[in-house]
Amino acid sequence: MPSARHAVLKDHDGRSALRFERTLAHAPERVWRALTSCDQLSDWHPTPFELEPSPPAPGCRVRFIPTEGGPEMPDGELLEFDPPHALAYTWGEDELRWELHPRGAGCKLCLTHIFDDRFKAARDATGWHLCLEALSCSLSGDPRPLRGSAASLPQGWEDLNREYQTRFGITPEQATPPPSQ
């Protein structure tokens, strides 16, 4: 049985979908800023972005900012923008959907990552798992580096990736390799 912190892999209209849920001690408005402000995204997201034009609306451009060690991404498209409740956009061939649900003084964050290649599920689940940990730290005022050194993956990446491969029934031979450094 997966822990509440681990991704669940499901089918989504013939595509694969990873779903994460996190309970955060921060109001939706505070988390929303961390999800949409390029300066705050740089603390935890592998590809910080800017929404153009302003004010954002569905159909506008999502311009991903290249970072050292991060993937280069073509511009995306904003699919949904409902502050501070829902944010969805394309990320390459994939779709990312972020939802915030008030819970007392904090909120529940739900991330759904929809993609075609099931064999990249373990790799992407590992990456988002670590990103969401970094988001939690950043929200608490304790930002920590998301990436490892130029020659290595972040600490814990390999063990967590193997755990996700086992959870999802993906052999190491089938699995999409880790991002190149």
C-alpha cells in the first residue's frame, strides 16, 4: 500500500497519470504564489516559468526558464488558471495540473502529471516526489537545493527511483533512465 506521500499511477483516458497529494500548513494563497511566481518556483521546480501575457488566461504562453542542470522545455500553453485553486499547463508533451483545496489554516495540494510513456513513470514520480519535498521546505522558509552536483543526482534519487519502479511494476531494463547531468 502506497504511503500518502508517494505518487499513485493510474490510467487517464488512455494515458498514464501520476497523482500526488500533500497536506501543507500554508494557506492556498501562499502556496499559489509558490506555484506561479518565477522567483519562488526557482527554489523547488525543475523548470521555473513565466506566464505571458499578464494577466494570465487559458491559452497564454508558459515560458520555461532554463536552469543549470534542469531540462530544457519548449514553451507550453496555459490550460487553466483559477487563483488560488487550479493551475494547469502543458509541459512538453505532458500536462501538469495543480489543485489547492483549503484545509483549516492550510491546504491540500494535488498534483496530477499526465503523460504517454508509462515507462517514465518511476523517473518522473521520483523527480516530483523530491520537488514536492523541496516545495514544502521552501514554503517553510528553508529552501534547499533541488538538484545534486553537476556530476550526480539529488541525494536519495536512486533509492526512491528503485522504490517507484517496484511500486509500478517497471523493471530497470524497461524504465526510462534518469535525467542526464
